[in-house]
Amino acid sequence: MVYQAIYDDRGVLEYALKYSDAELVERCRDFISRLYDRGEPIGSYFTREVEGLPPTRPEHPLLDGYLDETGRPGPIRS
């Protein structure tokens, strides 16, 4: 199975689509495997790209009041 996660404009999961086509699942698995092979350990990436940066200071929290407006999401059903 392969799931496609669909997020709203605030980055919160809305729903997921499930795919079971064997060829699609294999292509996705191969793609993820190739990405993994090209990756690097998080420690060296963090040291090189993140460690010296100042902390971020968002003006407004992304999800501020989100649950008050929408309620708690229900479970994902497949």
C-alpha cells in the first residue's frame, strides 16, 4: 500500500488516499530507496547547514487557534 497525505493550507493533515496498485507501490518503493541512498547522516547536515543559524521567530504560530476553530481531527480510515 502507498498513502498520499493531503494537508490543508496550515499544514495539518486533512485526509489520505490509499493506493494498492502493485506497479505503483514498487515505483514508490524504488524512488524512496534511491532518495535514501543519496542522503547523508542528519548530524553532518545539521552541522553544515543549520548549526550556525539564528533561531527562527515566527510572528504568529502556524496552528494558533486551529483546534479551537476546527475541532480535533478524527482517525484516518482506510
